[in-house]
Amino acid sequence: FGGIAASGGISGEEDVEEDYDKGLVQKIVLVLLKAVALTTREARVDSSSGESDSSLSSAESGDSCSSDLVIIERNMSGMYKQLDSWIKSVLPLLPESKLQDNILHLLQEQDDVLIEGLLCMLDTHIALHVPGRDNQGLFDTSPTGGFTKLLSIVGGDSSVMLDFLVSNETCFLLYILRFLKFIVKDWSMFMCNCGDSYSSTLGVLLQLKTSINRLMKKDLFPYNIGPVYKLLEKVETLAGIQNE
């Protein structure tokens, strides 16, 4: 469904011939990412809403919600693993290649699809990965790794990020808002996950803050960008504290 594994092979100087419907594969991947993100977000909201069946004690209700959430988490993580296997059966990829990298490579030709894929993986990660709990059984998709991959795709150009924000052709506003909330919540983890790309990643975020500020002063932003700007200010503060 969506194509067959890459046919042909490397013989002498011959290149591998790709034989699959890339557009259809992209759509299938995005549909699955959306389904997983929606399911995990709704499950997390339901589990923390505090609502319970009146016929159950609070303890019984809590245990039931926790058990249901664990089942949903395992199923959604299993869906990621199935997606990983399927992509590698359709595309000419190495077995050890990471799912997130493969997805972003596949979706990068269309900005709107790429950003939506990143948003889905971010939402899924936030919903499934609970601080202080063993998350080893979950399929890892690092939000910070996804963002640094996005930066590499756009050549580390903060003006492209600004264009994404000003334009209404992608869901970048929602993505960057949730991503910034995610990293300011645990700055140490962000730095650790960035690794050697920390300085360059931070530089792009601070350049974006400067560009937004310039447009805000001239009242040129088409909507209230204040929440994003405030989060970028927090990023700058956290980075300054770390450097002290």
C-alpha cells in the first residue's frame, strides 16, 4: 500500500531505482502521525481531567485510568514501530536509520506537511513521555532533535522561521509555541539533547526573537505574536543564566 520496496540494485555504476508513490507514502505517514498524536493527547487529557465514574471510588477510578493510559501508550508506541518497519520496506533506507529522521526526510519537500509532521511528533512525545517514569518501552522521537533537523533543512536561516510565522500556509505558530514551552520547562534536557548544535540552535532562536521584536515595534505582525516572543525572552534568560 503506497508502493513497493525500492527495486533494482547497485550493479557496477548503476544507481538504485526507486519504485514507489512518494506522494501517497507522504500522505499515509502524515495520517498515521495525526492519528497517534490525537489519540495520545486525548488520552492524556482524559487521564488528568479528574473526572470519574460516580459508581467507582476515586482509587478504583484512578487505577482504571492509569491502566487504560498504559495500554494506549503501548499501542501508540507499537504504531510507531509498525510505521518504522513499513517506511523501511517502502523506501531504500538503512535498517539502523532513525524513524524521526526518515519521516522528516520524506516530508521535507512540502513546508506545510513537514511542519505538521513535526507538530504531531512533538505532541505525541509530550503526551507519552512522563518525567521520572521509565519510558524505555516507548519509541523515541526527540522534539529537540526534530527542531535541529528542521534547522538543517532550512540552512539554519532564522528568516525562514520568520516567514513561517508571518505566513498562514503552515501550522508553524502552533508548533513553535508548543516547542518553546517544552524546552523552557526543562532547559537542561534541551541543552543535553542539542549536544554540539546547542550554540547554533540557540543562535537561531535569538535571531528570531530580534526579528520578531523589530516587526513588533513597527506594528507589522499580522496577529498577536506576544506569547511566542515572551517564550523567546525566557529562552534568552535561561541561556544567560547558564552562561554565568
